[in-house]
Amino acid sequence: MPANASPKRQIVKDLRIDSVDNWCSKSRRDCPAAEEDGANMMQVTEATRNGWRVVTVTGRADHETADALESALRSAVEANSRVAADFSALDYISSVGLRAVVQAARAAQKRGSEFAICGISGMVRKVFEVSGLHQLLQIHGELPC
């Protein structure tokens, strides 16, 4: 880092070497190295537990996966009166991922459904706190069901 650069201004990219001459970002779909280790992937599974529809999200909620996240959460909200988004296996969430969560929470509010986020930790928790969403959304350390 140059002597005059501030750590706050330094943009750090999560890079992975695909070959000696080819660098690629883990978030790029066309990066073979990222695809091989599943870095682009987000997996969503659903189950019903004690009257709650639990949507478990694994991986990264970023610009490439946010639409799928929003769709999964909204579908669960439309079909169930109590939905819990389990983020215990979520490694990363971007602002677009946060937007997907907020849109699902709004859809639940319009329907009069209960919507909770559970199991967030580490950097994902920090993102919710910095954004202020932890004050607006129902967030639990563990699943409410």
C-alpha cells in the first residue's frame, strides 16, 4: 500500500490465481477457479419446523445470487405465515443481498406474515449492524422454531 493511501480507501478484492497469467475474482461467473471451488454458489434449502418455514441459505448473497435469494424468500413468504431465513451458513452478504432480504421482509409485512432472520454471525452480522437493519428486522441468534 502506498505511504499516502488510507486503509479505508484501499479496495481489497478477493482474488484467486487461476493460472500464473490469469487472475480472476471469485465473484465472476466466468472464472473457472471460482466455479471449481463453488465460490459463486449460493444454495437455498427449505424445511418446515414447528410451524415455521425455514429457508437455509449457504454461500454468498451477492450481485450474482441476490435475485435467487429474493425469489426464494418471497416464495416462502407468499406460501407461509411464518418464515425464518437461516443465515448460519452464509459466508458473505453484499448490499444487493441485503436488499433481497429487505424486499422479502416487506412482502411478509404486507401479508401480515412473520419474518425472522436467524443464525447470523461474523462478518454477516457486522454488515447487518453497520447497515442498521438489525434494528428494523427481527433477528435471532438461533432459529425461533
